[in-house]
Amino acid sequence: MHMYIMSLTVNWAIFMYRTMDSRGPDLVPGYKEAPLSTALFFISFIFFVSLFIMNLFVGVIITAFNKER
């Protein structure tokens, strides 16, 4: 569910910060204790998903343009 919301690029930073602050069940969130790899995963996911969706959008536009021509 979280990856779907992140792929929409709406409030994805909230999920990133919550994941980075989580420590485990029944534990208080620990701020600034998460590894940098967690942030890099979220940023790379947004980057690649955005590129993929942009490529699909551009592909549809080019196909429609060629069909009309």
C-alpha cells in the first residue's frame, strides 16, 4: 500500500520519515537513528517510478501524434 501511495508522489516524504523513525513493534520512534540506505531507497524509488510513468505518458502522446499524422 505504501509503495502505491509513493508511486503517486503524494506526501511520499511522510512515509519516508515514518519508516526512518521506526524501530520496531512496541518501541518509541527513534529520531535520526535510521541508516542512510533507507532514505536512498525511497528517493531512488521515486526517481525510477517517476521516470517510468513519464516514459509511459510520452509514449502514449507520441503514439497518438503518429496515429493522427
